[in-house]
Amino acid sequence: MIKIGVLVSGRGSNLESILASIEAGAIKGAEVAVVISDRPGVKALGVARAHAVEALTLEARGLTREDYGLKLSRLLRRHGVAQGHGLVLLAGFMRVLSANFVKQYDGRIINIHPSLLPSFPGLEAQRQALGYGAKVSGCTVHFVVADLDAGPIIAQKAVPVLEEDDEESLSARILKQEHRLYPEAVKLFVQGRLRIEGRRVVVSK
């Protein structure tokens, strides 16, 4: 059984999709052991508790990035999300993880980003796409490395950018695809079907 720790900062809609997939049996051999937010009172914590998952807050105020990573790894280990065995999922987590933390969980941290990486990394990806006049956007599930939104890509889903789109409408359509794509990527990881070869992620049959 793979223990999963989910890091959140907001609404928790991707967390909800992952929990629902596990509960429905679509993802077998894994359980979400803990949900950790860097912000108190966010909706994602309520989502976790509604699914009987322990929900904790670890605020970053007064901590260096390195110190925050150390405290975060201790919390994860305490809940069975160990280096070399567990899986860490970023679901709207708005902090950049320390290089040491990423190294500890090398190949075991996954993130979802609302663009077709490597296009439009960082914040406000949907606004970036609209501002650039992109005709296609989408979402990307990728392994996390020390550089922002630069890890090997696991899966992507394209979403057309419509002439009438604004940031809100484009974000909503991308989010629907995120809710489908992220659980599928987690399922592949849990099944042991993902292998990183340099910049590429190979998916075995």
C-alpha cells in the first residue's frame, strides 16, 4: 500500500478528484494518509476531513524554504509517507519546495499545472496563454524537480482557447480536464508503470 501525502493551498478540487478515484476503486493499492496546507482554513482541509483524512496546517511564516522543507518531510514521514516508498502530490500547493526536499523524494513528487508545459510555467498560466494569443492550452502532470514546472512530463491534455474566452472560462474548462488527468497519472504511478529516462517519462503497458 502506497501512502500518499497531498500538499494544498486552496479549494481542493483536485484533491477531491483523487480521493474519489481511490474510494471508487479506480486507484488501487494507495491511500491518502495526510493532507497538509501551508494556509490555515482553506477549503481543501475541509475536503480532506469530509473523507476522513487527517488534515494539517504547516504555515511558512518565519521559516526559510529549507526549514519549511525539513518540517514538511518530518510530518510526511510521521504519516507513513516515507522517502523511497511514499508519494507526494501537489494539488494547488503555492509554495516552491526546497531542493533538499525534492532530492529526498526524488521521482516521488507529482504536480499538475494548468498549461501545456514547457509553455507558460509559473503563476497565472491561463492569463499568460490568453495574453500570448495561444490557440491551444491545457494541463500537464509532471514529476517535480528543483526548477519550477520543469520536471519530466507524465501526461498532458489539450484544451482549445476560444475567441470569447476570458481567464475564468478558460480556467474552468482546463480544471475539468485536470480532474480527469491527475487521477489517471496517479494510477499509473501506483501501478508502477512510470519510468523516468532523462527528460522522458516512459509508460509501460
